[in-house]
Amino acid sequence: GIGDGHSVQIYSHVRESQSRSLLPPVVLPGAEGVVSARTKSEAENPYLEVVDMYRRSFREISLIKKHGDEKADEEIGGHKTPDAALTLVSMTPTIDGNLVTLAHVKPKQADSKSVLTVWNLGKQAQTRELKQWREMMGLSQGAGTQGRVRMTREWGKDKKPPKSSGPKHGKAPDGKRHAGGNTWMGGTGGTDTAGLGGKGGPYRMDLDDGNPIMQLSDQEKQTLSAEALEAARQMGQNELKRRLEEIGMSEYDSQVYDQFYAPVASEIEQLRVVLQGVEARAQEREWLKLQTHGDLDDSRLVDGAAGDRQVYRRRGEKPPDPGQPQTKPKRLRFVLDVSGSMYRFNSEDRRLERCCQMAVMLMESLEGFEHKYSWSLVGHSGDGPVINFVDYDKPPKDRAEKLKILQKMWAHSQYCYSGDCTLEATQHAIQDVVEKEGDDHFVFVLSDANLRRYGIHPEDLGQVLVQDSRVNAFAIFIAGGREAERLAKGLPFGKGYVCTDTAKLPAAFKEIFSAVSIQGLGK
């Protein structure tokens, strides 16, 4: 009964093990597949069987995680799932291709809980959310040179690293993966040597080989003595000094600069248009006429005799007319995050690369606008709140000088001491930018949102951003995912932006300048 001119294709799949169905199967809208809830035995928890007939794929999805990741477990129900028993109650498809399940979870020695879960099983929705996740993590097209993610794994509680005997560089990398030792440079989760995720090393060294980064716990890191920490810090400072001297004597490499310039070339043109269109804001003091109080205006005596009350004038500030040229340059202070976390997590989401790309975007976009903008660029890290890269009215003359600035940013992030000076750097920038008069004053703080680790809350940063009404101060988070979103929402309205994609930075600056010009934010 299918009619002439039609055909039917039948596909079958043999299950590898015996199982039984728990609930009637459901069909996901949009030909996204058929979902069944099944179990292999009474002693095992149920799982979802997803058959995508259109793409000819078959998947089994466990309803309970087995790895014992407490952080992930809290997100799905607040219980330790490896010791829990789950009873599936219902499955319901949604119009957008998702699946909603209701289950009763009974952990050992605890009360049962009802867990409602939304499963994103549709291929189209997964592809869309993957794209959004890549943009959030800074892995969109042009965001990184490799476009790959290097994940972090924590050592188990039974893994004990070697005891610390003092910081050292370590042996030169041999191309092999090294984790948990104290011999090789560039290893992860080890002791004393330059690497990532370990303890006692003098500085960070990322080989970016794609292997997972083994991470020691904070408790393990706290076992180092004060003498060992100071020795590691001093060795890192010596290495930074050597690297900065090396940068000062190096020749310009156009290929290296192009790696940072090419991904933001179109955004530079967009930002130049935004900067060109920003109008004057300074208010001049002059005689304001048609006032109801002040000094009597001799030119309005006849009007006063006729009963008009607006016959006075007084000194006051008058906003500039639209299109009026600036008489003084706007003063801008850019505060970039070059802390250790920028280097540490660069292989995961390319945050340090994006920071350098944004620095290129700013330096290239501001070139030729010296009459409109007087700007400086500084960094902050665990070494201190002010690391000078570009002074006011002394912009880099050519790309060779710009490349040296990028190399210094990278070096500071690699060799600096752990810690965060975001609040101190922001406060210093606000105080510094108003030391000279300008048409307006702006402070832009670029951060990777790694603030909670150091006990910094959105309210703390928000209070600093609004401490001086003469300064328009803003925080722009270029990494951090959901944490960046949380921080931006916790700041005073209009003071926080999330730009994990460099392509969004020109639009953010346009919105900021428009808000200040039209609404008078911070004034």
C-alpha cells in the first residue's frame, strides 16, 4: 500500500548483546532518529539506544557517568553517580529534536532524587551548538594557528609526583610524551622542571604536542617550601630578563607577525571606521544664554520688559555640536592580561594568541589617528599591575616594533610568577589616564576571566570600574566560557563584554563609544 512510483528501503542492525526495552521507543522530529531505553541486565543501569536511519548511525548513551567526576555529577543531579541506581520513568521528544527524560536516582545511603534531563541528540542541533562552543572557546575560524584543543586531566589521588629538590630547566625535549616526572623540559604534571601542570618549576613550557596536560592539585602544589618557591621565582625572572634581551636584539620576521595580523586583517579595517567616526565629547565653558537665573543679559532687556523670564546668562559647560572637531585627543589606556594562565591555557583555547591578535588590531587601527587618540598599552600579571608595552604619544613606528611588543607579551606570560593583579591594574589605569586633560578618558581591561581562583568577585571589579566618574572603564573578557559570561553579567550594566572571538571586538568598541557618546555612561 505505498503506491506506484515509490520504494521502501529497509535497514537492520544486530545488537552485540542481549537487552530488553524499558519504555516504548520515541521518534525524534525532523528525521533525527529513533530512541529506545534499554537495559542489558537487572543489575545494570539503563541506557539510551539512538538509531539515526537517515545517516545510518547507531549510538548507545549511558544515563549515568561511570568516571566518578564529582564536578560533572553535580551538574546532572548533585550526586555521585557511580554508586547510584537509576530508574527511568519517561521519555518525551521536543519539537526542536531534543529528548527529555525523567528518572529516579537512588544513591547508596541517601534519599532518592528525581532528575529531569534534556538530551541534545539531533545532529543539526549538535552541529550548531558545537559551532557556538568553538566560538565561545575562541576556536572559530582564524582564531588559532592549529585550531585544536589540548585538554587537561587531573592526576588520580593515588598518583604522587617526585619530591621537589629545587627548580631546574630540565633536559631538552626528545619528542616523546613525559608526564609526572622530574627530568624533561616541557613535560606535564611533574616536579621542578619547566613544563605545565606540575609544581616547583621555574617557568612554563608548552610543547603544544596535542597530548593531554596532566594537572597536579592545588593541595599538592602547596607542599612546596617558601625557599623552593622563591628559588623558582628568581630563576623565572632571570630567564625572562634573558628572553627580553634576546627580543631586543632580534630581527623582524614578517611571517611571525603575519600569523597574528592575518586573522584580524578585516577587523582592523572595521575598527578604523569605528575610531574615525567617534565624535568630540569635551565640553567648553562659555556664556549660556536664555537662563532663568544668573547675570542679566543686556541683549534681552526688551524681552524682560515684555514678561519673558529667560533674560539671564551664566557661565557653564556646553556640549560640542555634532561633527565638531576635537580640540584635545581622547586618552585611552589598554590593560592586557599577560598572566600565567594566559600561557597555561593557550593550548586549550588559544587565549594568548587572541590577546596578541587583539593587540595587533589595536596598534594597527590606531595608526594615523594620533590627533584623535593618545593611548598606552600595558600588561598585568603575578609580577605586578603595570608592565609597560606602549607609552602615551609613543606608538610603535613600524611592524618590527609591533612584533617586539607581541614577543614581550608572550614572554611575560610564560615566565611571570603565578597570581592576579586585575584589580590593582584597573585602579592604576583609571588613576593614570586622567593625569592629563583629554577630550574623554577610557580604560579597557582585557582579561581571561580567571578571577575566581584568586577570590575576585564581579562586585569587586565593578566597584573599581565605576570609582571615577571622569573615566569610562570597561572589562572585556576574551576567554573563560561560562565564567566570562557570569563575570560580565555581574558587573554594572554596560561595563562588561565577552569577546572570545576576535571578530566581535570592533562591534564591542562601537557599542561602547556609542553608549558613552549618546547616553553619557560614566559621566
